[in-house]
Amino acid sequence: MAAAASTSMAATAVSLHCLPTKTTVHSSPLPCLPPRFSSSAFSTSFRPISESRRSSCLLVKASSSDETSAVDANELLTDLKEKWDAVENKSTVLLYGVGAILATWLASIIVGAVNSVPLLPKIMELVGLGYTGWFVYRYLLFKSSRKELAEDIEVLKKKIAGTE
């Protein structure tokens, strides 16, 4: 709570409750729509809905300070420059970055091609739905299988981190 109060971003929501002219019972959680205007009301003049006929209004005001966002941007840039200067093999990092961009582009092309085949996207959706159902049944439904999944994830984390 204190951290939220100390930030420079502030948002204020004000709810104005106006009583409707007619008392009606609504079974829907959604607010009532204003009554429709007849075509003659639009042809002669526009009559706005009075405040008493509106069921509820919500006003939101958000503000921020430009000073803190500029400081954060400068800190971000200096941090990135320091990390870039600390990298010894810059060509390898650039090569990996370009490779990642090309792999994303190629994956986009492949997904577009698969999507253009008439029946294949629906089949792929069914395969994904089936795999999701199997995964839930195999790993998430029972307590013992959830423990097994958590242990497998921990082993994988250790392999990636190199602590095993």
C-alpha cells in the first residue's frame, strides 16, 4: 500500500450514482442502457438524457509526472550501455539477436502457410486441445502427479543453471 502511494502515477476513479426515474428490477449484472430515441427526436432536435435518467456514471482520471519517467529512461539507457560495454564478444551477441529475429520471421511465415491450408488449422486446434486435456489429466489432476511435475521442473532448473 505504501509502495503504491509513493509512486508518481496516480489514478482516481469517481463513481457518480444517479437514480433512474423509473424503478425497475434488473436480472442482469450489466448496467441499463439509456432509452432509445424515436426517429422524430433525431429529425427535429437532439434532446440529451437528463442526469436523473442515467443509471450510473464512472469517471477515471490518470496522471503521471514526466520527471520520473525521464529519470527511469535515463537509468535504463545507462544500465544498457554498461551491460553492452561489459560484453566481451559483441559479434556473437549480434549474431544471436539477428538469428532470433530471422527465426521469428520464419516461424511467422510457416504459421501463415499452415493457416492458409483449408482444414489444417482446425485439426491443429483439436490436437492442441487434446494435448492440453492429456497434460491436465497426466500432471495436474492428482496430487501425486503434481508433485512429480514439480520435481521434474526442479531437476530441469538445476540442469539449466548447471548446479547438478
